[in-house]
Amino acid sequence: MSVNNFLQPETLYRLVCRPALPRDTPDVMELTSRIWEGDDYVPYVWADWMLDYQGLLAVAEYGGRVVGLGKLTRLDPASWWLEGLRVHPEYEGRRIASRLHEYLLAHWQKVGREVLRLATTSTREAVKHLCERTGFRKMLEVTSFIAAPIPVEKAPFAPLEACDLDAALEFALGCQTLAASAGLVELDWCWAVPARQHLEGAQERSGAWWWAPEGERRGLLLARPDEHDGKKLLMIQMIASAAEELPACLQDCRTLAAELGRELVAWFAPLHPLVVEALQTAGYHRDWDDALYIYTLRRL
């Protein structure tokens, strides 16, 4: 190290990964304003993340400044989720993302159980290599498909009742279409194996239905409201049905979207030949060029 470099204060700084504190908020807001052209979702969830005492919200501090962040979230007793990995654009290329990832992973290994998952886009080569280096395995590729609603007098769906939760879970876990999604349900940009609590939450917010053409229960649908380019949409979280009936169920989801007053129906669908063919048959088209890769790490 030259004398001149030694005299530069930044050469004396040490990167520290630690739990986030309320005083970090201004730095985090500045950092995230540089992400996705200022359209990062982190500012909208930061306050809630600060209150999550089951998981861990972490930051990377360098020279008294927050230059990165990441979040470990407990989805249910058997699964955890890594999300929100961010590095300030001015500090990229310094292994800050790796240090945060390893810090959160070490915490999970102390307190977690069963499974840890995360999602990254198919274009983020550095994150994919980081996942593979730390023992994660890619389990699923999904991407966005959308379709317009189909107005009908009555969509063939019946709300899931609380008394049917156990039967609905058993039905879903035995369906071919769930297997095509690596057995996972989407939980607002997180993925997990369906559990009773997930169905119960969807049922309580009126987001769970039996698909019942001609009054016969032949499928199960979980969906949530969302927005896309300013349009109200019905976001499919899980479809469980027989493989041969998936096209009809997907088409009927378009009628449900119309009944609910949504302007689009969408699904982060698995890039599985069975599912893609069914989507095309039902009139959906791919909305993203890229995909999300879902990675999984299991405890030994």
C-alpha cells in the first residue's frame, strides 16, 4: 500500500454486516433510490421488515454508511426465504453481496429448520454463482403469463370454506399441476410448499376457490389482487388440477377475473412443457423475456 493510499480514509474502513437499526433508514432510502430506476419495492416494506422479529433484517456498513442490505424471512415453521439483497451501485464489485448472503445464511443455520429458498432473475449471473457456491440448487423456473378476462354470467368457482381446508390441502398436494411447480405455491413473491396456514390465509382474504364446473370440485385455485402497468389484475398463486384439465381451468380463471372486476389475469407460471402448452391453449401469452429462478437449500 502506498503512503498516499494509506492516507485516504476509505482504505482504513472495514465492512461490517449487522442487524439493521432505525437510524439506517435514510441510507437505505438513498440506496434503493438507485435501484430499478427508483422503482424498488424495499422502501414500501422496510418499516414492516424492521418489525419482523422472527427473521433478520441485515445491512452492510462501510465507513459509517449503509452500502448493502438483505432480509431473512420465516414463511412457516418448515421454510425460510432470503430476499431484498441490495448493494449500492457505487460499491458493486467488492463482494458486499457475498458477505451479506453468507451472514444471513450463517444466521439461518443457527435458528432455521428444514428449507431455505430464494429467487433471482435469470440474468443475474453473479447471484446464480453465489447460490451454487453456497449449496443452493435451482428447483424451478417461472415467468409471467397474462390474459384478458372473459365476461360470463357466472364463473364456475365456489369459495373455499374454512371447514374444507384440510381436504383442500390434501387435494392440492396430490395434483399433477402442483408437481409441475416443484410442489410450490407463490406467496407474494416468495415460494413455499403449500401448508394449511397458506390456504387459511387465502380463504380469510377471499382468495381461495374450488374450481367446480357443473358443480363438481375438480380443481383448487389460490389468487390475490395485484396491479400491472396501472391495471388491476388477478394474480394466480396456485392451480391444482389434473393435468388434462389445466387448460379448461386456466380459461375459467379468465372468467373469474371478469367476475371480480379485474382487468387482467396473470401467473408466475412454471416453465414446464405441460403448463406452457396449457397456458397457450387457454389464451395466455408470455409477458416477460426473462425468468425467475427459485433456489433451495436443505439442512443436512
